[in-house]
Amino acid sequence: MTTATEHLNHGHDAMDHGWRRWLYATNHKDIGTLYLFFALAMFFVGGFMALCIRAELFQPGLQYWQPEFFNQLTTLHGIIMVFGAIMPAFTGLANWMLPLMLGAPDMAFARMNNWSFWLLPPAAALLLISLLVPGGAAGGGWTLYPPLSIQSGMGMDLAIFSIHLLGLSSIMGSINIITTVLNMRAPGMPLLKMPLFAWTSLVTAYLLIAVAPVLAGAVTMLLTDRHFGTHFFKAAGGGDPVLFQHIFWFFGHPEVYIMALPAFGIVSQIIPVFARKPLFGYVSMVYATCSIAILSFMVWGHHMFAVGMPATAQLFFMFLTMLIAVPTGVKVFNWIATMWQSSMTFETPMLFAIGFVCLFTVGGFSGLILSIAPVDTQMQDTYYVVAHFHYVLVAGALFSLFAAAYYWLPKWTGFMYHEGRGKFHFWWSMLWFNVTFFPMHFLGLAGMPRRIPDYALQFTDFNAIASVGAICFGLGQVFFLFNVIHTIRGGVGPAPSRPWEGGNTLEWEVPSPAPHHTWETPPDLATVQRGLRAQGLEND
């Protein structure tokens, strides 16, 4: 057995060291690492804001924050979690893993990859600095609806510039992912046999390129309304604030799947490995992914039922929204069918993957309920909606990211994480996530509106439970950070190149940790075909 030192020297001698390695990074693993650490930092910043919100809501009345600052907290929490934590985390995973899984030496455009990351820190800085400018940060919610966003102070301008940078970064990252997946796969790996994580990353990248310019256009129109005398959204000048909602949600609903599709890909990688069985219905999973992406462009109106629209338009958006449940249901069915009568073991990545399937399904069902126009009109802007999208995004995106982190940590660091601590992290998160967000369904059904710092006395008990749950859930994520640091520092010992018995994709063919340069020579056909046969994608 090699020593830990020898273990870490797989081809690392040629790389730069110190700050230059990270500032001028063009290696996909370094850039992936930068993305992941940035996303982790933003997750804790956004999470801290969430705890500030829950502390205020622990009991009725104003405790700690003035209403204006409370609104700024809810707005920044949403923007930071969506654009600063979840999306960069998935881009980081794509950077780290796609070349390894596809047998490519790097991402297609290495220098553009560097730029796409280094646009993120200034964007985050603009958001955080906006808390200190006169008038404070943007306070109109992450949707930035006018007229509030037109009337806000300088903080709104900083948020708009930040969104421009974030969008530019996303588009450049997407171009890289599309080019890499389409042109740099190993010989013998056609599109319909590549790992599902590559498929979902590819479709997500197309979605981003389609909708990020739409958001950029919307916020630019907002900016010109604020400073250059235009009246796109100003009712007093003949504009229409509802126009902004249409444009925003044309971006916003595909954005939901931009955060969900990579999660589907991760779970589709992990479940077959720990079930020791090929993924059930691979091709149907690919078609379901594409169907979800296409349908996501057609359902933006369901976010606007309460705004008012003709009955025929309501029916159109209602039935199309329900239709998305079909390809999503195909995915859930296939995951369950993969686990059915398999030889499952329950290591931490598998626990988080199963937790994802359970909680995302709950979030999906509450979404189906909201797709019904008359019900949505009642539930609009209540805590039921907050519960729904946190079941989809926290359980969906975050649990899949935890699953991915535990699954690939041995490949990233060269060391095994502590399994007991990983399982503790899962059960702790599972318990307190539900304590935090499940009571919000009842609050919403009882009529408690979202984005308010104070509430009526009858909502006290469920709010107190949710606040305690949020604090405990947050503490659990500090434990996750501790577990990651412990693994980086040596964990419970060196990891083999294939730590998971059922791992048959190409990343498990390289040593752990993955050498700085991998697949400079593409994997040979026999290696690729052996992996595809083990995944049930090619016959003997």
C-alpha cells in the first residue's frame, strides 16, 4: 500500500503553487474546487441570513430587525442561495467531474473557464456591499418586482450589476459544458451512453443560455426605468409592472429546473452504484430530462394566477404545469425501480440520494397542488409556497449536493471521509429539515403571508418550531464543514481509486486523488466499453 504522501503525488509536481495556481487556474479540477468553495462560503452566508430571518420570526412582534432590513435579508437570502450557492455548486461539480467522466483532458475553453469563475467574487461582493450603502440592499424579494424595485435605493443598482455578472458567468460556464460534452467524449461513448450527470449538465447548460439573457434584459430595462427615463414598467408613464413578471418568470421557471436537473443527474449516478444494479430505463431518463426542459419554457404563467389572466390562459398554464409531473414521475419511478430487489447498502451518499427522492417528491406534490389555479389564488404568497419551494430546492438541490460531495470526496481528496459522521449529518439534516419546513405548510394553509417580520398570535407555535428547526439544521451544516475539513486533512485513511464497489464510470479508472492532469491520452475503447457494459448500456 502506498503511503499517504506518495498517494497525493499523482502527477501534481508540474502544477503552479501558491496564489498563482488559483488566480490563473485553467485546470478543470482547480476551477471546480474554486467553484465548490465559493458555493460553500455563499451557502453559509445565505444560511446565516436565513437564521436571522427565523430568529426574528421566533415570536410575534419586532425583536431584532426593522421591517426594511428584514425585507433586505429575505431578498439577499434568496439571491445568494440561488445564484451564489446552488448554481455555482453544480457548475463546480460539472467542472470537476465531466472531463473525468467523459475521458476528456480538460474543459473545452480553459481560459474562459477561469473568467467564468472569477466573475463570481465581484458579483457576491456587490451584493454584500449593498447592505452598507444608503437605503440598504434591495428589498423587493429575489423576484425584484416593480414598482418596489424601481423605488428602491442604490442597493438595487448593485443587485442589478451583480445579476449581470452572475449571468455572464453562467453563460460562459454553459458554453464550456456544451462544447466539452458534445466534442470531447472518449471514443466509444456516444451521447446516449454517456453518464446521466453529463446529460443533465448538458440540458441545464442549454437552458441557461436560453434564459440568462432574458433575466439580463429584464433587469437592464429595470435599470433604465430607474435612471434613464424609460417607462417599461412604470404605470404612471404608460408602462406595465406585470410585463416584468412575465419576463421574469419566463426566466424564473426554467431556473427552477436549472437547479433541479443536475440534482437528477447526481442521484441517477449514485443510486445504481449503491444498488449494485444498472439504472432502470436510462433512455427514458434522458427523454424525461429533455421533456422537463422543454416544458419549463411554457409554464411561467402559473406564477401569476393571482395577477389576473383570462380563464383559457389559466387552463393552459395549469394543465401544462401538471404535465411536467409526467416526466418527473418517470424519473422517480425509475429510481425506485433501480432500487427494487437490488443489493442496496446505505452509505452516506446513498442516504442523501434516497432522502432527495423522498423529499423532492413531497415538494413535487405540493407543487402540483399549487398548479391548480383556484388553489394557487388562495395560497399565493403564503408560507405554503415557502414550504413548497424549500422542499424542492433545499431537499432537492442541497441534499443532492451533499450526496455528490460524499460520493466524490474520496476522488477529490484521496482520503475517505468518516462514515459515521456522514450518516449523523444525514439523519440530523433529515430530521431538522422537516421540523423547519413541514410546519410552514400549516402556516400557509392558515393564511400566514410570506416576507413579513411580524404576524398574528395564532401563528406563534408553528413559527417557534420552524425557528428551532432552522437553528438545528444550520448547526448540522457546520458539522458537514468539519467533516469535509477532516477528510481533506487525511480522513480515516487513503482512498482507493474505486472506493465504491458499484462505481463503473470513467472517473473511477483514475487514481485517488485524481492527478492534476488526467486523460491526456483518451481512455482506450476496451476500458470505455467495460464501463458501459457494467452500467447496462452495452451488451456483451
